[in-house]
Amino acid sequence: MSKKNPWDDDGDNSWGSDTPREFVEDIKQNFGKVFNKSPIKGNFAGVCLALIILYFGSGFLQVQHDQCGVVLRFGEWVRTVGPGLRYVLPYPFEQVILPEVTKVNQIDISSDNQQEESLMLTGDSNLANISFSVLWKIKDNGVEDYLFNAKKPELTVRAFAESVMRDIVGQTPFTYVQTEGRGDVQNKAKAGLQAIMDEYKMGIEIIRIELQKVEPPASVIDSFRDVERAQAEQQSEKNRAEAYDRDTRARTRGLIAEKINNGEAQKASIIEKAKGSVARFLSAYSQYKLSPDIVSKRLYLEAMHDIYKNTQKIVVDNNLKAVSYLPLTELNKSKAEDVK
């Protein structure tokens, strides 16, 4: 008898049948021999054969696109399979765990249902009621670690997240956590929690940590709000004082600059006048050297003009022969009227 695979005419079969039908018939004959070739017992053998086929056929399974199949043989890991149609030995030989490797899980640590765990002491010795969420997923190539290194991964993540957040908040002032420091606290908490997951080989990736509420406990919230209002008023007064200081400094700087500019302008004017006086003197001196008598006479007349130009006196020169009286006052008035 040729040795062919009962499910493939071209294959080799160690059972000794040429076709699947012959293979089944051989099984029936063998069962019939065992049960003394009784027809009823032969039918029972066929049923047993069908059950055996169904049993081994039950090892086929479909691994979904968001799953990863972890195959255990007698409770020990043997391999990991990806999405698609897969075959494993039926129970109790092998079993498959199908964790959702792409699912984003969320853990909420909230004051609404976990009052004690949400109360934290801040760096400035204030009690803070803090609620936050942890978003995580199974790490790429970390399915085995996720399944076998922690009995209850979600509870482990929750405990470590609370511990990391307490440590960070305990070093940070309450107001900073509540206002501009939220992003900084979230980033530090994510980095710290991820470091712990990697250290213990949990196979978990922390996507992000989100602070939901940061507020004082309900028992002291009224007092805390009074303190906040007082701090806001203090800051407002401080801002007004700083604005007044800036305004006063600006006006003072403006006055100083104006005085300096006026002084510089006056200085420049005096220097220019002095330069003009020097230039006139040098010019007159050069003329004086050429004609001393004429220049002396002109300087004398100019000086006398400056002295008497605003007086009401009449000057009579005895040496004048043609006119003994010159009405300078009337002439000056007439000249002034003409100018107007």
C-alpha cells in the first residue's frame, strides 16, 4: 500500500491510505475490528472520527487587525502571531491570548470617586485636590512583557501614576500647578511613569497624562478663595505701584532730557555768539591796523550810539557851525511812525 497524505493525493501518508476516503474507511475498519465488526459499533467509530476531526479543526482562529495572538503551550509561551487566520493546537495543548495592542486605555484618578488618592500635599505645604487621567497602550513588541510581568497591569499603572504625581506635586507650589505649570507637571509625570514602566519591563507605553482639576479641598475652599482674592488685590496694588513708578521715571527722564537739551542749546548759542564776537573783533582789529584814526572814530560813534539811543536828551556840539540844534527826539519818533 502506497504512503500518501490522506488530504493530498501528491503527499506522503504515514497512515497508509491512498485518499481521505480510504483513510476514513481504514479508521472505520480498525474500529470495527475492535468492536467485532458490529454495524452499530462501526457507526460509533465514525462518530468518534468526526469528533476527532472537529476537535483538531477547532484550532483555527482569526486574529483581528488590532490584536496580537500570544500562544501558550501547557501554560508556557511558545510564540506570538500577528493578524490573520492562524492555527494552534486545541485545548488543553495550546491556548491563545488576544490582547488589543492598538487600543488606547484610560485610567481616571478623580476626586469624584477616589477622594483620598486625589488629595496631595504641594511644595508650599498646601493641600490640593487633583484629578488627572493616564492614557496608555501596550508597547510595540512588548506584548509578552505586558501579559507575564504584571498580574493586573491597570492597577499597577494606577498605583505608579498616583505615586509619581504625588512626588512631582510635592515639589511644586500649588499656584504653579494650578496655572502656568500644568503642562510642565504633565510632562514630568509622563516621563517619570514611563521610566518606571521601562524599569519593570511592563510592556506599556504612556501616551500622555492630563490634569483635569487642581483645586483646594472642599473643606477649605472658602478660606482658600479669600486668600486668592487677597493675593489678587496684592498683585493689583503691586501692578499699580509699578505702573506709577514707570510713569514717574519716564516723566523724570523726559524732564532731565529737556534740561540737558536746553543747556546744550544755550551752550551752543553762547559759543556761537562768542565766535561771532571774536570774528568781529578780529575783523575790526585788522581794519584798525590799516586806518587807526578812522576805525577809532567809528568805534567811538558806535559806542555813543549805543549809549544814547534810548535817552530823551538833546546833545549840542559847540563845534557845529551850520546847525546849532538837531531835534533828534522828533526825528526818531517820525522815523518810528514811518516804519509802522
